[in-house]
Amino acid sequence: MSLNQVQWAFYAGGALLLVTTWALTKDKKRVIAGNLLLALLTAFAVNVVVLAVGSERLGANNPVVATDQAEMQLRLLAGIESFASNAAKSLGGGLKEKIPSLGDRKQKKEAFTAAVAALEAATKIKKDNKLYPAKLIVVLAARKDNGDESRIKALITDLTQGKGEREKALAKVFQHIYVEHQVSKDEVKDFAELLKTYLPDGWYEDTALTELYATSGDKQALDKHVQTVDDLNIARIGRFATLAVIMALAGLVGVINILVQLGMVARRGPEPDDVVGLDVPLRTVFAVFVGWFCIQIIMSSGVHAFIAQHKEVTSDALRVAFTTFASYLVSNLPGPLLIYFLAIRPSGQKFRAALRLRLGTTTAGPIKVVLMGVLGWCSAIPLVILTGVVSSHFLGSNQHSDNPVIGQIVQAASASNPMAVALFYLTLGVMAPFFEEILFRGFLYGALRKRIGVFLSICVSAGMFSMMHFDKGGVFMLFAIGFVLAFTFERTRSLIPSMIAHGMWNSGSFTFALLLFSS
């Protein structure tokens, strides 16, 4: 459910009229027009949020994103299985029998359950995308539950009735593999090409090909395929292990930094002269956020409408990366502009000075400022892990992030397109930290600090940072990150360390996806 054309026309016409009135009038009439415009934009934002909540689009898990997360888990577990199997072979046959099959382990069963649930939900809301039921068939067959046989047959029948070439080709192959359990040697090569063409690179394609070669009885092809997959999985696990070690060491540094910072806070002396803070009315803060949020809504609606008319955009990783970059730039650039024209310019301040966009402070030079950003990233690691454990075990929250960008990242990583990867690093590691730190730390935290104090301002700004991402599954993680970033800004009195820490977090998350999905 969304705004209809009449509602869009009402809000657009009202906003245009009030903006024109504001521009052509002065003094009291301009103030009245400005207040009415703010009221109209607030009503628009509230209307959109209420409709989104009512249609369960807001605050509900995104099944499309969940399918990507499930595949990430399946890939990781497959890599562990390949590593364990090869280690057992290398260390002797006696040890091999002592290592249980990963298919019997709790983690694998849970991963299959999560993948099935996500794919079933995605199939319902994306009825025109037959790739989801095709993936569901592969998962159901791979978990080898006898109760799934009828569901597999029904899904294959639905694919057979599809109009597209992909559906009919996959239905034909799946019918032979999963229903008839018979593939002639003459059909193996053609069926393998169909699977490689119509299934995305990765776990689903690898699993379907393994079943194809096993069903055909072509031992040579099966052994070659399994060895290739094992080699890729082991290489992937090696890269992942390297990243895990780096993250563990960084987390240890983060714990030490947290303890040091807590000790310094306990011995805190008088406030320095260049203390963080902005003399901005709360009405102006509210106006900036309402204006930015409305622009986000309009841009998001425009991007979705464009994609609906040009579906070829989603078929290529580079196009997806460029679209993400462009839409993020256009929808977030107004944020700093609103801050400048509504808050900073009227007060006579300079933009960089007001928001503390500086590489050096009265107590730290450029090197120390950069180092504090790195330490901020290190400190976020243990806090996010702790937050995840607490929310899972004590608050009953076991949800994952619902951010739709995850799916786009997965596509870019799977395609191994260097330009797409570079664009995503630029968007996530540079652009997002720049705009979001200006908005949430430089402006919001700075405006609140002089009114409600340091701790409450950190909590409120972190809470706003978390909520404005509209990511139910990642709400606690985002709060923890926002808390660290605001604390880093307060301690360094420069926004640059927060930007560095934010960029390193986003880039690290993207790197994790690259390690799991790139070949």
C-alpha cells in the first residue's frame, strides 16, 4: 500500500504553492508560509510511515534480503565442510570417520530452514520472479527431507507452466534430476549448460550441478566438479579466516581502547575551549530532518518507478552499482544543503567550522585524528558483538539486517565486476559516512549536546541513526555503531574520525560479502 495519485498531487501542489509564497513574501508572511510548509511535509512523512506500517513494509523482515543472507550462511557452511573433509583426508582415514557430516549438524539444518522460509516468502511477494521457486527447489532437494518431495513436484509443475525460457529450461532439468532421478549421458552436457546459464553463480548452481552429475552416474564429471567447488570453498574459507583473525585482533584493540576511554572519562577535567556544540533551534533541527526524510521518500519512489520501467538495470552488477551510487548521491546531497541554508548560514558560521570538519584540533594533529578513527572502528566490533548476543539471548531478537543494499552487494560480489565493486566501495565506504556523519553526528548531536548533555545526546543521536535506517533486524547493531561514532566525535572534537570509523565498518561488511560470494 502506498500514496495514490490524488495524495501525491495534493502534497506536491501544496508544497509548490507554499514554497512560491515563501519565496515571494517577507517577514511575518514568510514565517507563516514556512510553518505551513513544515506542517505539510510533516503530514506527508507521517502519512507515508503509517501506510508503510499498515502494509507491513516497515518494521517487517525483508524476505528478499533474507534469501541473500541465507545463501551467505550456506556458502560459509559449505566452505567449512570442504575444509573439514579435505583436512580429514590429509590427516588420515581414521580421523575422517570421527568428523561428523555437516549435513547432520544443527547449523546446517538451521541454515536450510532459514533459506526455505525466506525463499517461500520471497516467492509470494515476487510472483513474477521465477528464480526464487527455482532456488527453493534446490534447497528442498539438498536438505533431503522425504516430506519435501510433493512440494518439489508442485514447484516444478509451476515452473513448467511458466512463459519464460528460464522457467521451462530449469523445469525440464529439475524434472529429470529431482523427480525422475534419471539423466542420460547424452543429456548431461546440455543440462549442465542450462543450469550454468539460468542459475546464478554460487551455492545453488554448485549444488544443482553436483546432483546432476551424481544422478547421471558420470563419476569423472562429478569428481571434477566436486574438486573445483572444494578448491573454491577452501580458498574462500582461507580468505574468511584471514579476515576473522584481523577482526579479532581489531576487536581486542577495541576492548583495550574502550577501557582506556572509560578511564579517561572517569578522570575528566574541565571542558576544552573547542567543545562540540551548535546553537541551533530545535525547530530548525526538526525541519532539516523532515525535509531530508521527505526527499528520501520521493527519491526512493522515483528509483523504484524507474527500475519498474527499466528492469534491465537489475540484470547487470555494474548498472546496479551505478544506480545505487547515483540514487544515494541525489537523495542525500540535500541533507548538507538543508543544514547549511536553514541552520548554519543564518547564524553566520562557516560550514566546516560549525560541523568540526577538520583534520587537526587543538589537542590532536592529522595523524592522531586518523588513528582515533581507526580506534573507533575497532571499538565498534566488540560492542556490536555484545549487542547481538544480548539482543539474541535476553531480548529474543535473532533477526538479521533487512537492508536491501545487501542484495545489491551480493550481486556485485557474485559477478566479480571490478567497476561495480569499486562503485560500491565508494558509495558505502566514502559517500555514506560523509553524508550520515554530517547529519547525525555533526548536526544532530552537536545541536542536542548543549541542551541535554553528552550522554543523552549520544543516545538520542544513536537512536535516530538506528531508526532512520528502517532496518528492524539491525536496530540494536546500528544503535551500538551510532553510539561509538558519537562518542568518537565527542572525544576528538572532529568529525573526520567518525567518518573514518563509519567508512571502515561499511567497507569491512562489503569485504565480508566479497569473500563469501566472489569466485
